[in-house]
Amino acid sequence: MPKKKADWFDKEPEYRKLVEARFSKIGLETLRNLLAELRSDYSEVRPKELSKQVLSYLNHGRRQVRVKYKDGEIKVSAAMVAERFDFYTSKGRKLYAEELDELVMPFIVFPDLNYLKEPMRQLRQEAQELELEWERAEPILRNVVKFFSKNQKSSRARGESARLSQPPLHKRKNFSEYFDGAGLTSRQRECLELAYEYELPIMQIARKLRLDERCELIIQKLLRPS
């Protein structure tokens, strides 16, 4: 049945264009809403930075995870497992420990990936309602992300003025008792506090600490559980 739908989809180019245009619009609205939300919760976030994180999510999320079920196993994308974690770990379904740690846990541990789970789950749902298979929807979304990154440059000036009037950060949790005896350097502690107490995404931590974008990988390694 799915193959029949795909064949029909290919034979109706005008309808396909309408569906793809609709999904592109939904994707662009999602990115704009995310940008506004991040700026209101944290500080200035540039479209280029958000686009980079979305592409990172898509790239990492394409990797396949084996799910053991009954006497066999199926392969599911890492992002889908993370977005529906309770489903893929319930009713006898099990994940391989190595793949869970390497492919799924980053979506739960890393703030930059974690905050994208719900918007991405909603985009999958939108594609499903449009009868647009994710294999077709993802390339469309990638093009939308690239467009968003290049065509939202004027928002940087608005973000700069907003940054000047940005209220101070508020600590959401307190892990001082754990950090005090961990033997952390001042830089390590500052990084961990911003991530777990203030719940900032990695790209914001790098900006807050005035680090180069190349240092984001170092921060990710620091936040990865041992």
C-alpha cells in the first residue's frame, strides 16, 4: 500500500508541488518560532546558529538504531527513537546498550539536540498528515534550513538591540552540592552550571563564554556522561 501511494504521488507533479510547498511553509514557520522562543528564553541567537543545530540534529538523527522486539529486530532512525523513547523501550522492545549510548543519549543529554526533539516530532507528524514520507520531507526541510540561514540576516540587528535589554539569566536548578566535590576547574564548573543549572544550549554556552564555534565540540565532550 505505501508503494502505491508513492507511485501516485510521483504521477501528480502539481499536487506534489503543493504538498512540498505546504511542508516548506510549515518548516519555515517552525524555525521562526524556535528562533523567537530561544531569544526570549536566553539571549540573542542568530539564524545561522539555529540552522547549524537543526542540520546537526538531522545528520545525527539519520543513523540507524536496532530495536529488539520479540524474536527479531527492526531498524529505526536515532532521532525517531529519541522522539518516541517511551514507545521504543516499552512492551518488550529493547535497545542495544552501545547504540543507546552513542546514538540516542545525545538527544537526551545535549541541550542543543534535546530542545529540538519536540519541534522535530511535530514536523514528522505534519509530514505524515500530508502523506509525505520522511525520506522525501527531510531534503525539503534541509533546503528550508539553508534558506532560513541565508535570508534571515536582517534579524541579527534586531537581535543585537534585544541583547542589550536582555534581563539577567535565572538559575533553574541548583547542583552546587555535586559540583563542589567534583574537583572541577573554574572553566569546567562555569560550563556545567550554564548547561545544567541555567539550562542553556551549547551554542549559547559558547557565546556566553566568548568561545569560538570550534569549541562547541569540546563543550559537547565535557557534557557527555562518562
